[in-house]
Amino acid sequence: MPFQDSFRIFVTALLRKMADPSSFATAAARVQHIHWNVKLDFDTKIIQGYVEHHVIFSDPENGPCEVVFDTKGLKISSVHLVEDGTPVTTLTYKVLAGNKKCDQLGEPLVVTFLKEQIKEDHVAIVRIEYETSPSSSAIQWLPPAQTAGKVHPYLFTQCQAIHARSMLPCQDTPSNKCTYSAVVIVPSPLVALMSALSTGSQDLEDGTIQYTFDQKVPVPSYLIALAVGALEKRDIGPRSAVWSEKEMVEAGAYEFAETEDFLQAGEEIAGPYVWGRYDILLLPPSFPYGGMENPMLTFVTPTLLAGDRSLVNVVAHEIAHSWFGNLATSKTWGHFWMNEGFTVFLERKILKKLRGSGCYNLAAMMGLKALEDSVNLFGMQHPFTCLCQDLSDCDPDDAFSSVPYEKGFNFLCYLQELVGGEELMNPFLKAHCEKYKYSVVESDGWKAFFLEYFQTKGVDKTKLDSIEWETWLNTPGMPHIAPTFDKTLINQAHNLAKDYVEANKKPAKEDFESFSGLTEQIIVFLESLQALQEFEGKSEEAKAKWRLLLDDINKAFGFNDSRNSEIRFRWCTLCIRAEEESIYKQTSAFLGEQGRMKFLRPLYRDLFKTEKGTPIALETFEKYKTGYHGIAQKMVAKDLGVHL
Ligand SMILES: [Zn+2]
């Protein structure tokens, strides 16, 4: 590598230390607006076109006249200075080597300007012509066979955490937010949607359709999203519609009919909804996540279609991101808890308002179990079990777990109790959104804001002084102060499970009659059974006992026939662990019907662990792997020790 290049990397690394370790972008120049103009080719799986960045330099007189973009696997063909809407002058650029310790960070693109090319207001517009790689980690191209309609192809993107750089050159850091506009050309008759306002479409002569979009609220790069397919919509509220292939659109409209209620509950607690529309895109089954909070257009998995609106807490969660994450954004991935902890906090407040405190308590306790699982998986001392995380030289996806969500939620519950309850905490959430809207937030600055706010509200200083910030934010492991949630419904579910397992009570249909009717309580019941099964060990005798018990439970409650994905997931897990062979067929079917990693990875891992299940896991993966998202394929292959 030439000296000049290694020197550049050294300087870049120094600057990087001041900003976001997950991005090569520096503070010398910030993007204010992105214009994206591209055409999609489903045959070659390539997005080709250009991106224009409106850049503002912090000090072009004395500082470097260069701007650093993140890229990953992109083919750059030219870089121009734009004047009066036209690319006029070629700019010097270099794609440098990335971070050897973490290739997921991609390769920095450094564009150099001459001082005189930067206007007096320190602004310049740069156009980068490029194309994506067919293996771009942000983009999933689905052939018609993997869609519900089987006729047209489909595309969707997932940029969180640092995949936007594999879709377009950008400053791929949440510390910089910008507005964006886009022109996207797709084959007819496909429909394109983005995380932005759709401003029109036009049929072109070559049989393609051009769609235009505008996002006037500044967003971080990870919230740029695109979906293209044979999409239809059904209105479900004054500012909301469900989009999906026509085969699922009615089911989606029924399932998500409470969306407007969720939005209004969110507004009452956190303040005005600034985005205008709130639509939901119901994706094909291979979408690897539960939901993604793309602004104005939440992406959700069809595994939420339970038919009884029992799994829509995911929609409440994504709606809550309209304030926490999308409006007030964590400055870096190391402060991710400020997106997710706050979002879970608001999600559960919304659910409490609409479904009652029983629902809230069950969700909080289920969250606590998920937190315990994550902490046990990482290890009690692992730095990824801290709320604030140092993500230098690593892929933020590797740190992903329920820790930022649930430890963050527990911290906020603790603070809420300390300052005097919801009546005081809810107005603070509004103040938080007001202060950090359109901007970014990090833990230390927020701590000062929190203390100042509650001091002026007259909260006792000794109380505020008693908060152990360092322990909450920077110490690994479970929260050091146990939360106090009402456990009535949890205990009821847990006791019934114990009666079956320890007191040999015969399961009967009526046993659920005294339950709350909430699906969450059934889930807690199944999780209680899992804990008891784990406790009894894996001897042949224990497994035989469990097979008989599970058969009785199924006769009473019909779990084998459940269409609720959360229940199926837990029921299959119980049966797989007991090596109940009759479950293999429907487990394989479940693994073939959808590609959500929350279900795939644990089910494959559990199947693979047992002697009889191992070949089932391998055969099932071989059969369905091409239908999974690239990230899911990679992760399951890793879990099963197979090469793709
Ligand atoms: Zn979230």
C-alpha cells in the first residue's frame, strides 16, 4: 500500500475516534441531503445509477477539503462536482482499504475537492455514479417462486445496522441525519415504495415505471428503505394503509386494524407524530426480522398474521420508534439502548393503555426472560451485556441482542419509579422528544438533561443523587436492581405448568378458563414448561415422561394445530427437546413457511442437538435455504456447521 494511503487511513482513524467507530465518515464534511436516482435490474440483481450528496464542509479554508463516504462492495464508475443540476467537473476519488479487523465496515470512499470548488456557504454537491453488487447485504432479490403471487419478482432492503453502505455510498452513521429524495425505475407493473412520501409515478417508453419519493424529515442512513413488488394497499385508518401482495392484503388489513389507536396512544404520551403517514408493508415470509421501523412505512413479517390480532405488539413497537430512534436517534450503535430501551418503554405504555396492565406485566416479564437468555448466552461479564457498548473494530450486528431493549426498559422503569411514577415520567418523554427531535442523543448528554429536568420539577436531590449511573450504563450483567412487576398472571401460568409436571395433574381444556385470555399468558405457560423440562434433564426416562405429558397437553389445548407463530415456535421447541418424532413434520413445515430468524435459529439449533433431529435439521435447511434471506442463510449455516 502506498504511504499516502496508509497515512490517510491513519488520519481517518484518528478522526474516526471522535465520531462513530462503525463508520469511516469524518466530521470535516457532513451530508445534508441525499438524492438517489437508480434503476433496478432483477435479472442481474443490480441497482445502477447515481447518488448526489449535498455536502457542507466544517472549515474548508483550513481543514481538509475532502469528504469520506462508507461503501461496501460497490462499483464506483465516476465522481463529479454538480453545478446548476449538471455534473461539470470530475473529482478525484479513492476507495481505500477498510478495517482489517472487521470487513463488514466496508471500504471508505474519499472524494477530494479543490478549495475553489466549495461555495461560500461551505456547500458543494457531489454526484457518484455506481452500481451495487448482486450480493449486497442490504438488498434481497426474490424470484417469483418466493413470493405469494408466484408471478412477479420482489425486492426489499434492510439497512440497519450498517448495510446502507452496500446499497449506496453514504455517510453510514446515525450521528448524521439528512433529508432524502429519490427516483427509482422498476419493471412494469411493479410498485415501488420507500421510507418516504411517494410523490408520483410515470410509465416510461421502455416498459418501465419511474417512481419519485421525498423524505423531508432528516433521517439516519439506516432508515433509507426500498421495497418493490406486485403490491396493493388497503386503507386501515385516516393516515394509514397496509401494503402487500394481494394474497395477504385483506388478512393484513384485519390484523393491523388497531394501528390508529396505537398512533393516538403514542401521541398522547410522546407528543406529535411528525411523519404524516404511517403505513405498514407486510413482506414476503423470508423477511428475517419481526419488524423494521422504516419511517412512514414499517416493514413487518407475515408471521404476525395470527388471525386474532394477538401479535400486534410488534406494530406498537415499530410505531413507538416514530419518536425514539427515528425522531430522536441514538448517536452511535454503542448507544443503541437509547433507541430500543425507550421504544420498548413506549410500546408497553401504549399496550397498557389499550389492553390493560395485565398485558403490560406479562410483556415486561417475558422481556426479562429474554434478557436473562441473552445475558446467559453472552456470559455475565461480556461487554455486550452493558447498556453502553464499545463497538470499535466490530460489526454492530454481532452485538445485537435483547440487552439494549430489555435492560434499557428496566433502567427506565427504575427511573420512572424513582422520580414518582408515570405522571412525572410521561411528560419527561415529551420533553425528551422535544429536545432531541430531528437530532441525535447519547447517554452522557442525556443523563445531564434528565437530572436537570427533574431537579427543576422538584424531585428530591438525594433521590437523584442515588442513581448509580455507572452501574446501569457501563457494568455488564443483569440489572443490579430487580424490577417490581405484578406477577399475578405469570404465577398463574407458572403454577399450572408446575401442577402438570410436578403434581401429575391431568391437563384439561377447562384449565385455561381462569386465564386472562391474553396470548402472552399462554406463551408464559409454554415457557414455564420449557424451564421445567430443562430442569428435569435429558435422560431417556425424562424424555419419555415428557412425550406422554406433551401428548396430554396437546389433547387438551390443540397446540399441534395452532397457527399462532409464537405459540408454534414454543410448542415445537418443547416437542423437539422431548424427541417427539411426530413434531418433525410440522416443524419442517414451519421452517419452510417463513424465514424469521427469531424462529429459525433456535429451532434449527434445537433440532440439530438431538440424535434423531440432526438429519431433519440438515434436510430441512437444504430444502428451504434458498428461500431464506442472505443473513438468515448465513447464520443458520453457521449454527449447523454447514457450508453454503
Ligand atoms: Zn426496535
